[in-house]
Amino acid sequence: MFKKLLIANRGEIAVRIARACRELGISPVAVYSDADRASLHVRVADQAINIGPPPSNQSYLVIDKVIAAAKTTGAEAIHPGYGFLSENAEFAEAVERSGLVLVGPPASAMKLLGSKTSARRIAQAAGAAVVPGTVSPLESVGDAEHVAGEVGYPVMLKAAAGGGGKGLRLVRSREEIASAFSLASSEAASSFNDAAVYLEKYIDSPRHIEIQLIGDLLGNMIYLGERECSLQRRHQKVLEECPSPIVDADLRRRMGETAVNIARAAGYHNAGTIEFLVDSERNFYFLEMNTRLQVEHPVTELVTGRDLVHEQVRVAAGEKLSFSQDDIVMRGAAIECRIYAEDPENSFLPSPGRITKLVTPAGPGVRYDSGSYQGWEVPIYYDPLLAKLCVWAETREAAINRLTRVLNEYSVEGIHTTIPFFRAVVQSEEFRRGEFDTGFIDRFWNPRAQAGGSSRGYEDAPIADIAMIASILHAKASKERKDTTTAVQTESRWKLYGRVAHRK
Ligand code: MV4
């Protein structure tokens, strides 16, 4: 087993990984940017290396700095967490070349699965149902028109280098496809440096259900049930559950075995997740594979009783998986809420300020993973996830009742958070019945937050970027006055902020 491990991340996931290191007798090493000097992940590590200025492209995303930090501290392995370099095949290659061990899949599998069209070909070859459409990029508008005519409208255009909903375009009819194709291509080119776009038939009101996998270097690969991730806002998950209210033992086994076959076909090892879209008849279609530990992994841990980060580190060190498929028994129900520093009453705009008072939930069946503490300022440069609040109970209903209790114990002062939004979700009849689909949040929350507004919400319009900049500049101004700070919402908007800051 490793003696020292470098955590190439920040926030709650860096704290989570450091905890696993402690339990395994491994010394955790942190890296931090100038904006994170006072952050919790630095305090819980044995050593911490400064890797540069706050913007992540000058710190957490710089491959050479991260590898140098591991080398100088004598760490033998690097855990990338999620986001940042975690799905970067170039980083995985650099780690392999430098003689360090990546706690993650091989660079080769990351490459095969990073391209969504290549991933679709692998899934198809492994015998999985993929959403009908193309398995290679569209070559022209004519090509798009032809395929769309064959699979039937509506269709979705997706960036081949995308994933997680970035660069998606819904096309309802032939009249729309030419302009949608050129918009999708140029969006893909500017976001991912790759204009390639592919096409899928549009699945109406799908559920997003994913299978957790883990495999070792000896060829063992098993699934640890599913997670229901249909509650999303702007393609960001906000609440996840294990098990899914609509998955029974038979569907779980079929999805699990399909997922294992796909991962094997890609030469995968370590932890990974296969996402499926599930239609109203419970047909499941491969969507994409995430080649990292996911934000929502705790709900799987609560229901299976297995520690995924322990297991990731063990298999990265060459050990055999400590359990087999038959050992995996799911018990009870777990729910995770992503608590963000955003104002749900104000279109989820970033909420600036210092955490002046914090009362964290506890008691039976509660798991609280956080990178924040009372008195801490949320840096503006990164994803403003404050904490993941998870509950476990014997049944889904008991878990919702427990979550209601826990949300009422939880109190954060000085900034707005998404806690009030979740208090409303747990009271919703639709949610309690487990009948939500991907449109739930828009139906449920938008009418309140944006009374009289368009049903689409204004977040997709250019004015949303202006509102974001205004909010950040306001926060900067008030920071200068009274030393508070702000948090921003999405990656694209952080980049936008970076451009604004440079012009100042
Ligand atoms: C889809 C879809 C319908 N049909 N693909 C992909 C990434 C995820 N964030 C959204 N994605 C979707 N892909 C086809 N062919 C609908 C969605 C979708 C969605 C899926 C699951 C849960 C919430 C969603 C919200 C909006 C769109």
C-alpha cells in the first residue's frame, strides 16, 4: 500500500479523499491555489503545496505543477477527485510516464470513452442498446438531414467532445436542422476545440439513471447498483438517490451486467460510472461513461456499505477487489442534496459573503461531506458547492422524512444557500411519489422563482451572463467595503468572470 498520496483537488472531495487516506494509514498531501490558503482541505492534510494563482488554469489544471508537487513530497499516487484533471487523458499519461500511480482508469480507456461517438461504438460492440442515431460525427447539414429523417424527429445534436449536457441542441423539425447544426458545431468548436457533432433520437421525459462500477487490475469488474439522477437544473444534478424508485432487481441486474460489459470492452479499471437514459417503458439506453469518482458516490456507499474511495486506492495499488458481485447487497435508501452558495429565490444567482454562522446537521442516518466551515469565505473562482448533505434510512419514505428533519436542523448565515429549495422539494407530492422526470424542477420551482417569466427561464439568454457579471462585480465592490466575497455558478461563467477581471 502507498505511504503518501497527493490529492489533486480542493473542497469537499479533497477532504473526503484525505479521510479515506487516514483510514488506510496513508499520509495525505494537499495542493492549493492562492485563493485556498485557508481552505479546509489544506488543514486536514499532512503537507500542502501551493500551486499558483487562483484561476484553475494557472493552478489546479496545470499538469506539470501537480506532478511536481507529488514528486517533491515523495507521494507515490495521485487521486484527482472529480472535475479539474480527473478525466484528462493527457494528465493520466503524464502521471503514468512519471512513474506515479493514478487512482483512476488507464489513459487509454479515458481516451476511448472521452469521445462520445467512440464511446457509443464501444457500447454498441459490447451489445448495449445506445440511443438510436449516429456513432460517428455528422459530416454535413445534408448528412444531418438524412439521418434525422431516418430516426425521426425530434432529434438531439450533441458535441462529440462534450458530455454532461454541454453543447446540446433539440431539433423538433426539418426546418430547424440546418441552423441547429451550424450553431451546435460552432458552439462545440468554441467550447471544446472540436466542432464534431453527432445525432441522437430525442427521448421524451427520460430518467437519468447511472450504474456505479469498480474493477481491479486482475480483471475483476463489478457493479454497485444504480443512482437516480433525474433531478437536474441546467444539466447540473441537484439531488441524487440510491436506489432509483423505478428500478427493480431484474432491471438493476440487466443494467449492471450491460455496464460491466461496456467497461470491459474499453479495457477499464478502477471506479467509473455508466449513464443511461431510461424511457417511460423502462427501456434503457447507454448515454456516456464517466471515467472518475462522481460527486454523488456517497449514496451508493450508504446503501451498499462499501467505501468506494478505499477500494479505488486499494485497486490502484494492485490489490484484488475486496468483494465480489455476490457480496453486494443493497439495503435501505439514501438521498443526497447538493448544497450550493446560490440564491434559489433569485434564479440561483451566486450569493456573496462570508459564512458567519454555521450549524451542521447530525444524528442518526446523516452523512455530511463538506469543504467549508464557519468563518470561511467561498472563493469566487471555483464551483460553489458548499456541502453534500446525505441521509440514509430503511425505506425511501423514511429517508425523505429524515431529510426533512435534517434540512430543518441545518443553518447557514451570511450567504444564501439552496437549503430552502430542498426544504420545498421534500414537501412536494410529486417528489414523494418518486414520479419526477427531467422536467420536474422547471415545473416545480420556476413558477415560484420567476412568476410571470417565460417557461424556458431566462438562464439560457445572454442577459443571464450580464446578471452573473453584475452579481460578481457587486460582490467585489462589497468585498472592498466590508470584506465579503462571492461565488459563481457554472464553469462557462467562471471563465467569463476571468475575462472581466483581466480587463479591470
Ligand atoms: C438526452 C435527452 C433526451 N434524448 N438525449 C444528456 C446530458 C444530461 N445532462 C441531459 N441529457 C439529455 N440527453 C436524448 N437523446 C434528454 C437529456 C436531458 C436530461 C436527461 C436526464 C435528466 C435530466 C435531463 C434534463 C435535460 C435534458
